[in-house]
Amino acid sequence: MLRQTLSQKMLQKLSPQQIQLMKLLQIPTATLEERIKEELETNPALEVGDTYQEVFDIPEDEKKEENQEEESYDYELDDYLTQYLEDDPGSYKTRDENYGEEEQDRSIPVPVEVSFHDNLLRQLGMVTFEREEEEIIAKQVIGSIDEDGYLRREPSAIVDDLMFSQSIEVKKEDVLRILKLIQRFDPPGVGARDLRECLMIQLEDKIQKNESDRNKTLALEILKNNFDEFIKKHYPKLKKSYSLSESELKDVIDEILKLNPKPASGLESEGKPNVQYIIPDFTITNKDGELELSLNSKNAPDLKISEHFAEMLLGYKENIKTNKASKTEKEAILFIKQKIDSAKWFIDAIKQRQDTLTKTMYAIMRFQYQYFLTGDERRLKPMILKDIADMTGLDISTVSRVANSKFLQTEFGTKRLKDFFSESIMTQDGQEVSTLEVKNILNEIISRENKKKPHSDEKLKELLQQRGYNIARRTVAKYRELLNVPVARLRKTL
């Protein structure tokens, strides 16, 4: 049976402008520049440039001479044109007192390096192969090596790749033979399938270059036969297995520690520069005890509506008044209107982005004022997203988007904005302190410990409690993991 019912629902739908603003809030300065370039390429009505005066002034008497019999379609367009021309769209500048210096460098430094894979292909070009398919296999293997220098793709999978992409049928043994050849390329260790093989290749390379000695030979044996004991730091077992004293074992282990676990780390990988530059979104300076906040000028570019598009609109307005506008011209004006509206939306979104970033960062600066004055991390107050949302009147999700992937330049270094947000814990004397402070003290305790007898998590808990921080052992373990500090057994050294 079919029934008809009425129901009420409350739905919140975001407009395209709101969605665009949220996306712009999330991206950092470097990405914003690319986003603006993309918009400039797709929308001819948008331009970057200096201020210019609007030249299309419409006398008041002309505005009163509208043709009353003009169809509603033309009225809408004419109203739009008049409003557009009166609104002075010629220039939009987001500069204010927070804008950077005129002479600020707008270029992003780009490192010029030979890519890791290009380096391997150059070496491959100096190898003479007996068969053409061997060179094809070698190029396939090199292309399968990842950005760390490892071949994590199975040889059998490379065989399938060659069959489907090159229509070449090869055997797994052929791939392994070519792989052994590539593993002799620079940097040493390239093409290894795991850490053990990577370290062994490097040691074998040193031994073949007449750098052989007892320590390197023993180090190679340990990697071949006792790799698990080595990575788990079971040093007593290693001393017993090789009849070594503690000092002798230390010299052997040092040979392994000199090796590079990521052979490609010294070269740029394809599409992933080895050197990444951080462009701060904000700068805080201390002027005689007063903090000043400025926004990176790349966050506030000069945008305007194209003068050419404005002239086209004015020309069409004249045709409307004289009833000379053709159907083609009306279609063209709809296209122009759409592009100008899109440009206005984008310009407005950039302006809102600047205002939101400035408002949020100013609230953070006020909240953490003592830290920005002194640089003392013990002055960092517990701060959550809701604190800043309450101060600014913004939504918590908006504050979160602002804090995402943004950096702040201070006289104490460049800081990640989201690192200033932290929960609070209660000390034994009843004071609230930031978890960042606890993490810093925990890191300090670990850095000063005796590495031959590193502190267990239980001992770390006791040491923190002695300083007045009453936290549980599992919380210590959680903070230690967040600091990328391994457990006590793996921190032990000889």
C-alpha cells in the first residue's frame, strides 16, 4: 500500500563559497600559492596586479534612461552590470597592518639536485649487456626501487610487470641476477630487499675495497647469523657467541652503526625533494616587550577582476541601451557574468581566509603571551581548540583547520602551530600544567640517563612524580612513544 506523509527535517547545506573557504583554510602558504595559480589559469576574469582606478564611471542621468519595455532578461543583466561597475571591482587588496614588507621575497627556494633514480640510470648507461632484454629488466628493477633505496617489490611481481607492460617473458632468476648487478651501484646498499641485506651489502663493499679488518668481518658475521640478537640488543648472547669482551663488541657494533639504513637519503627521489623548505604562515616579533603579529604576504596576494572583462561588460551595457545586443552577445555575457562571480567568490574567500588566520593566530598569541615573550616552554599553558574558539567566536572545526599544516616564525625558531595545543594535567600541588611541559621534562630525563642502564617506564614514572607530576606508568609509555623514544632495552648501549 502506498502512503503519503509529511515530515520536517533540519538540514545544513554548505554553499560552494563555504566549501571553498574551508579548503583554503586548511592549506599552508606554499600550497595556497599553487591554488591561486590554478584559479588564475582556469578563470580569465581573475588577475594578480597592483591597484588601478576604476575608469568606468556611469553618470546618474544615464541610469535614469533605462528602456521600460526591455524584457526581464535584459533588466537582470543590466542591473548586474550597473551594480558591478558601481562596486568598483577594479582592485582587491588584502593588505592591512599585518601585511609584509613590499620588498619581501616572493620566490620559493628550489633545491637543484640529481634525482636518485636518474643517478642509477646514469650508472646503468655505463653497463654493457649481452641481450637487450637484460637492460629492460634493469630499468624495470630501478623503477621499482622506492625513495629509501629499497626494492620492496617481489622479483616474481617484477616478472609479471615485464610480461604485462613490455610483453617480455623472463625468469625470476634473471631478475635476481640483474638485481645483484644493480646492488653494486652507488650508493652502497641500494636495491636491498630489507635492512639486513642493505647493511650486509655496505659491509661487503667496504671489505672488497681493501678496508677489511677483524671488526668489519665480525660485523658481517653478526648480520648474517645473529641479526635478531643484534636488533634486540641481546649483547650478552653476542659476547658469548663470539667470545668478545664488552669493549670489543662495542667496536664491532660501531662498525654497523656507521652504515646507512636508507641508502637513498643523500639524493633527491622522484617527485619528493630530499630538502623541504618550511614557509612560515605567521611571524611574531618582540618589539621592546610588546608582541607584534604579521601574516606572510603570500597569504594576502593582490587580486582583482580583469580590466578586459570589465570593458566587455561596459560595451554590452551600451548595446543593451541601444537594443543592439544579439543572442550571441547575451550568451557571451552570461559566460562573463559566471566568471566574474567566480572571481569575486574566490577573492572574498581569500579575504576571509586572511581575516580568520589573523584572528585565530592573534588569540593564540594572547593565550600563550608569556611563552612568546620568553621562549620558555614551561610557560606554555594548557590550550585546547575550544579555548581559541571561545576567544574568537569561531567554530572549533574552523580553528582546527587553521592550525592544520601552519607554521609560525618566532625568535626562538619556526614552530608548528598545532604543537601549541595540548591537554592539561594536575600537579601534586593542584596546579594545571600542559602535557607539553611533561613531555619536555620526560625527554630531558631520558637524555640524561645512563645509557648502559636506561630507565624503565616505572622508573620514569617515579622520577616524574618526584618533580610533582602525578601520572601513571601507561601514560609515561604513551608520552614516550609520542616522543619516538624506544623502550629501555632498545635504548641500552655498551
